[in-house]
Amino acid sequence: MAKQRRALVPTGMLILAVLGGVNYFFAPADSTAVPGGTGSGGSAGGVQQNPIRPRSPQETVRAVYHYIAAHNPSLACAMFLPDGQLPFASDLHGANCQDAAAKITNTAGYDTAVVPEAAVTTSGTTSTVDSCQMTIAGGQRLGVFTLTKQPDLSWAITGHAPSNPPDCLTG
């Protein structure tokens, strides 16, 4: 009887390992998943999935630059609420947010962009982040972002305007 139990333990472990491997390699991928989040929209089983956005205006804007550098416009646009996507798309000459983000080709330095405190102006639950005040080692600046603190304490982009001056250099 003891021999049978000892044989069952490795067999059970093997079965669990195989099932875990099958689930890992063959489960459908969630192409809308935000790292550390629940998705960037859409629904699953009738439940709305929302992205997990950063809890600071600086990190939300930095995430936009990071996702654009990673050629992932859908995740970049997940940092926006719909009302913020429209002016961003218009200001960057895109048909929509994802199209505008995908059209940005000079992304040098986006993955290491720094948003210093001087770039952020906050009043209550609204902040603006001026890209001209950011530290970016190359690449085009993306303008002025307006963010609103959400009930879950994250910050979502709710507005956008072009930088003034547009190249952040002349004036």
C-alpha cells in the first residue's frame, strides 16, 4: 500500500505539470492586456475590462512614450479616456489615437523619457504635463497632456493640446 502511494505522488505531480504547460502554451492570448492590468477595453463575459493606469500623472505620460517606443499604440492609447484620445489624434494628424501613435516614427529616447516635477502642474484632481519640460534624448515631443484623477486613484489622460511652440525650441 505504501508503495502505491509513493507512486501516485510523482504521477500526480506529472499530471499537474502537464496541465499547467498545456494551459501556458495553448491558452488564448489576451492581446489587449496591460502589464499588471486587466486589459485595455473590450469585455469578457459581459464585464467591462479597464486598463490599470499609473497612480501619478508623470508615470501615465511616461507610459504613453514607453508604449509608443515599443510600437504598441493600443497600450499607449489605453492611458487615455475616449475624450482625451480625440484631440491627441487630431493634434498628431491621425484618424484616431492608435493611428496617430503608430505614425510617430522618431521615437529615439522615448523608452527612457523622464517627466520631472517641473513638467507637471496640478490643481485638485487635474494635472497638465508639458512635454517640452520632459527629458527625452531625441524624438518629437508629443504636446501638453491634461490628466484627471480617477476614482481608483489612477490618472487618465482626458485632454491634449499641441506644444507652444510646436518644436519646443523657438519662441
